[in-house]
Amino acid sequence: MQLIKPSMISGEIMTLIEEADEKLIIVTPYCRISKWYKLLNKLEDFKRRRVGVEFYVREGEYESACEVRAVGFDPIEIPHLHAKLYLNEKYGIVSSMNLLLSSETNSLEIAYKTTTEVEYQELVAYYMRYLVGSSTSQVRETENLPKVESFDWREYLFNGITKASGWEPWIQENENQIRVKTNNTYVASVDSARGVLQITGIVTQREFEELQAKSSGSHYFGKGLAISLVPHRDGDYNRVMATTKETIQTKTINEPAPAEEKMVADAIIDFVAKVDEWKQSLYSGRR
């Protein structure tokens, strides 16, 4: 999450609203926008373009409901609503700021913006769990709602490695370990004490020395990952290791947190494909 400076909060919320192409979700217990002309013009544009807009307000907050109806949308009333949340189909902002013109000019607020897919999906999960099922309104639009990703991540991993590396992998699961074989062997696991995903790949002595000379190969396959080298010992192989730079919620590789399934699979796919490609380029002279 990225902290938004107080002076920039209303502008960031407006940008999120302006960048909505398919869906906009506004969660604001109190709403006073009748003189917020820039916002009103954008909402009118959404109606012309048929962008789905959902306005959640606090149940019993009559004036807020009237304000929403006045701009042509049906308010969705939520009992005891106090959360403030703004979502489009790309990212979200969670804030202390209600959608009040006075908040823009008179209030000290705080807000955070999502910067990763995992963070975004966590906000969507909150929306689906606590807002979608809590409405007291009779009619509400349900098309094009953002969805918490739900898929077979093992199948996704297998297909992703096949497509990215050109090898149909052999994948074996052990306790907190996934072993992947293409033309090389990789092992993925979760260090629960540190809260990070680790992926290792076997490298030969020549490859190991090449990576040592190139700062561990971070520029080859280190985007979003910390790359290190693990020298062989006791008859084991040299390895290149990738570790996520940000901590994760997943405790075991066998059961990734629902919001992190795709991220975990993508990290493994990307690392395997890039190491395989680098190895091939090393021996073909294409580096």
C-alpha cells in the first residue's frame, strides 16, 4: 500500500474515478456532492458510456441517499457503514475521507492506495464479503463486478511454465515444497518465519561463476525478487535463489492464501522461464 499525502487525497480519488472504464465502486457513509461540479460531470459521462457505478451509503442517511439519487444512481444502503472505499477495475483507495466537498477543503484525512494485485484483491474480497451481501436496497446492479480470483492455481502453474519455457514440466509436491523439472530442476517453498517465497534453481559451476561476475544475475531474473547464490556443499548442487522482496501471507506453498495464489504461481513461472532462457543463451552465445 502507498500512503497518499493529505493534500493529494481528493485528487487521487478523482483520478481513480476518472480512470474507471468498466466499473466504479464508491463506499462513503456520507455524501454531499451537489456542488462538486467536476465530479458531477464525470458521473454524467459514466452514464453516457454505461460505466457501472455503485454508490454505498449509510443506512438511514437520508440526505446522502438523496444526493446520490439526484445524480441518477440508486444508493445502496448498508447498516452501520463507517468504511470509506473507492474501487475501479484496476486499483483501490481506502481512506478516512467521505465523498464530501467540505472534506476536500476543511478536513485532515488519511488514505492508502493499492500498488499490487494482492492488495487490490484484498479490498475486493472485503467489498464482496461485507458490502455485496449486506445491502438493504431492493435493486442493485450486479454485472461487471470485480471478482476475487478463483482458479486452479496448480493447473495455472503447469500451463504457465509450459507456455513460458517451452517445456512441459514435471511437478511434484512435498510438505511446503514444490519441485519443478523442465530441462533443469527448481524448488519453491515458503519461509514462514520470514514470510517470503523462495525459489531455487540448479546451476553448474560455470553458470555459478558467470552469475557471480554479474552481481548474482539480478538484471537477468530479479524483477521484484532478491537474487542470491547458494554454493554447493556436502555433494549438493550450486543454486541460484530468488526471494520475494515483500512479505506474503501464505504460510505453506501447498496452500497459498487465496489472494496470493496467482502471485505465487506467476513468480515461479517467471523465474523458471527466465533461468531456462538464460542457461540456453549462455551456451549459444546470445547473452
